[in-house]
Amino acid sequence: MNTAPTPAPGDDEPRWLTPEEQHVWRSYIEAATLLEDHLDRQLQRDAGMPHVYYGLLVKLSEAPRRRLRMTELARSAKITRSRLSHAVARLEKNGWVRREDCPSDKRGQFAVLTDEGREVLRRTAPGHVAAVRQAVFDRLTPGQQQALGEIMRIVAEGLQPGEAGADLPWLR
Amino acid sequence: MNTAPTPAPGDDEPRWLTPEEQHVWRSYIEAATLLEDHLDRQLQRDAGMPHVYYGLLVKLSEAPRRRLRMTELARSAKITRSRLSHAVARLEKNGWVRREDCPSDKRGQFAVLTDEGREVLRRTAPGHVAAVRQAVFDRLTPGQQQALGEIMRIVAEGLQPGEAGADLPWLR
DNA sequence: AGCTTCTTCTTGAAGGTTAAACAAGTTAGG
DNA sequence: CCTAACTTGTTTAACCTTCAAGAAGAAGCT
């Protein structure tokens, strides 16, 4: 986000992005912004919820008894527990998720996908997949798709462990 | 986001993502989420503003007289005018941006980067570039960097023109 | 047991985003 | 001109996210 003045030696001059790197980075930011907006809008319109919430329902739908502990769900969706707490509160009000106490750990809560939640998913998944396809997969060659997967896997990996943060030990 | 039941012929059965596509897509979502969170946190901590706001200052810093019409800035940052309006209000309160009337179009407003805003940028840019490098560029081969740029350019392109949306004819 | 520490989840407030509606100004067509 | 249609930018309220703090239970240590 800046032009390189001079790469001085033994100096703490920041290593600015090269013009090529800048282009890559800007393309990334633009596409990521547009894509997330696009999907948020698509889902808000067709399913009445933002993309992240939809992702939560998907995770639950794939879990063993369609239930997951809050912390596990948060971790798997890459969001903070706080955010999840608010999200589940909303989804619960919609009747798509229900909370259940964990028998083995009285602090614990399960988020459980309700039948109604399943139904919403069943009804809206096709449209969502279509949107994803149209925005991403239909435009990329198999090679690019594979490359994208690898690249993003690498980036995600580098961001996962982190030292320790306020609310989220695993999220930096 | 679902398992393929059967690709029936001449049927409107949705084309679910293949397992490979699902992996790619999940990696993308995870990395994008983690990355945006990471950068948001980095900038919130070091610059006192979210990543998008930082991007606005950068755009302004590169514009001719360090000023851009609201609509142009919004378009270039890929956000809605409404969002920009709020953002500029906040940046103005921080003294980093100032609004100025457009002489040729009485409806128009320029967002102008103040000296103070420039200073914030100067002070925080190194740290931000370092974060981006560490999270992305340092982990990818030159080939992957190039591939990422191409891929994201394609995706962004497909999302740009669109038919016409409520507030944003160009977004969607 | 008793004490400290960690983990789980929630809360409340502050801030950011969205959607819809609007005022004001500009443009295009007759 | 004059009106209809469009643009620009803002506003409001509803919603979502973050941050810091905290209640409650579990785990570990002596």
C-alpha cells in the first residue's frame, strides 16, 4: 500500500509491497469484499440471514446429532465465542437452532439444529450453491480451483494457532 | 455445502459442489475470515480503525489532490455510499479526513485526507505491510502469488458490473 | 477440603453495517 | 422552460460485531 522508496541495507526500512504484490493484494481485497457482499445479499434475500449464520447452520447440519458445543462450533466457523453467542441467540429466536445443556459439563451448551432450521437449509441451499458456482467455480479452470484451495489452506494455516488473545486463545 | 445425491439428467437437481470444490470453498471461507479478522485486529490495535477505513485513507492518499468524490471513493473501495458516508463521518471526527464541497456539482462532496490523516498512515503503514506480508506473501511462492492475483481478478470482475441494485447500481 | 486457575458461555455497551427513504441538485426530452 | 427521471450524498432504525467484563463450573494443587 505504498511505493518502495529504497531498500536500504541493514536498515529497518519496511519492506513495502512490490508493484506486483500490490496488484495481487488489491485484487484479493476487492474480490473478497465483493464476494462476501454478494453472498451476504443473496442469503439475506433468500434465506433471511447473513452468510456467517448460514454457515453455522451448515456446520450443525453435518454434526453427529446435528448438535455442536458452542466452543467447537465457534472454532470450526472461525468466529469468537461472543459472536457465536449473539448469533445463536438470533437463530434461536428464528426457531432454526435450539440450545441444550451439556450433561457432562454443566457450563456447556449445545447448539442444536431444529427441524425448521434443517428445512430452511434444504430450501435455500440450492440457490446458495448456484450463487457460489456462478461467482467462483464457473469462472475458474480446474487448475485455478486447485491452486486457490492450496493457497487459502496455507494462509489459513498461518493464521490459526496464534499465541493467545483475549477471548479467543486459538484466534490469535 | 452438501453432498451430491445424484446428478440426474434433464432435471433441475442443483449442481452441488463436488468434494474437491467443497474443500476449496471451505478453505477460502476460512482463510478469508481469519485474514480479515487478523488485519482488522492489527489495525484496530495499531491505528485505531478497522481495515476498511484504513483502505479509504490509502485510496485518498493516492488520489490527485488527496481528495476523491464520495461516489468515486465508494466505488473504488467497493463499498456502498451509505457505508462510506458513515465511515467518513467517523474519520472526520478523528480529524483524518475532511469534507469539502464540490464547486462544479452542488450535490457533490469531496473526502479529503488531512495532514493528520496522512501522518497516521505514515506511522502505521509499515506495521500493516508487515502484517500482510507475514500472513500472505511470505507464505506463498511467486507462482502462487501470481495465481492468486489472477484468480481474484477474475472473481472480482464477475461481480463488478451486475444488473442494478438498490443503493449500488455498480455493486451487484 | 480449600484455594487458585482455567474454561465455558453470556452480557452490555460502543461501534460498524445494511436497507430503505429522502432532500437537493442535475440531466434529458418535449 | 418544465417536467420526469436520475444522481449524489445523508439519515434513521434495525441489525451485527467487537471488546471488556463477569458468572458459573471444572481442574489442579497442597
